[in-house]
Amino acid sequence: MGALTRRQREFLAAFLRLYRRWRRPLHYAVVARALRIGRATAYEMLAMLERVGLVERRYESRAGPGRPRVVFRPTARAPQILTPVWDAGAWRGIRARVEAEVAALQARLEPGALLRWLLATPERAPVAEGMARMAAGLMLVFRLLEPPGPEGRPLPARQGLDLGALAGLSAALVALTRPPPQQIRALLEKIRWFQEQWERLDPLDRRRLSRFAIQILEGGTALE
């Protein structure tokens, strides 16, 4: 199965949320109405997801005369396509821990300490922790690059912040610290991992992580 496009992932994420809410297979007209898209578009997207094994169709008999009604439900593989970052219970603890570490870094922000902090993320840490640390790290790199003066560097846009595109900012640490080759390779690997996970995120979680990053940049605390 090839990688889904962003539009296809967003549709899959929205369909999964609808399915969890209704707790039963859904007719494409119901999906279209809920997502405010055309019926033909909803059917085509569901059929495409069916072809790649992420959705399956069933036929429900009608109470009266007429052909059976076609409905769709996700397969067991569907949730695996999206990275589940915001496990509510785990996220609260991760957020508090990352914010405490960021506060300590900000007390005396310098490139070498920030690089060591990013590289110190445990290999077996939850996805949410790795994503939160990298998102926070990107915002701290942004601060390091901020020129002196009252105006400084413009803040990233609050709406639609693309952290995947900003991940390359962390490479600025290489120029600022000139680390040994093994640390450069490790940092580039973390950047690639972050970008891959960002692309797999449920769009709702992508917005939450973006808000968390903005709040770190502004020196506040995350609200979700």
C-alpha cells in the first residue's frame, strides 16, 4: 500500500472520529453530510480506502422493498495509519515533564544544552514525548535565532503552523554548536523521525501540537 496523501489521511481521521461517535457502520451519505462534502466525493474516498484495506463495506437489508443499503466501517489497520499522540492520560504527564525541562533550559538558553536535551530523548519514549520534545526544541531554536532588538523575529503563524516544514530549523544547532559527526547524524535522524510522525498525525492532534509549540515559544504553558 502506498502512502496516503494528506487529504486522504484527513478524510480517514474524520471517518474514524465519526465511526467512534456513532459506533456503527456508516452510509456514505451520512459521512458526506457530517463532513460537508459531496456524496460522490465521500463514496469515492471510502472506495479508495477500501481498495487499500483500511475500510470495508457491508450490506444492510432494508425494512421494506429495495436494494440493500451499503455502509462502511474501518478495518483494524485503519487506526494504525495515524499516529495516536494524544492519549489523554499519558499526555498530561508528558506535557508537565516537557514544560518543566523547557523552563530549566530557558533559564539559561544556549545551543549546546539545547542540542544535548534534544538528543537525550529516550529511544523507547512514547511517541507523544518525542513529538513534544522536538516541537518545543524547534521553538527554542527559533528563540536562539531571534536577532537582538525590540522587534526580533516574527512569530510563526498561529493558524496552520506546519511543524514538519519547520523541523529543518533544528539543523541550525549544527551551525551554532559544531557537534561531532555522530551527534549530527543523531540529530538528522530525529528530524526525519519527527517529520514522518508529523505526516501521520491525526489532523486534530497536529493542531494541538502546533498550539503547544506556540505556547512554548510565547513562554506560556499548554492548555491541552
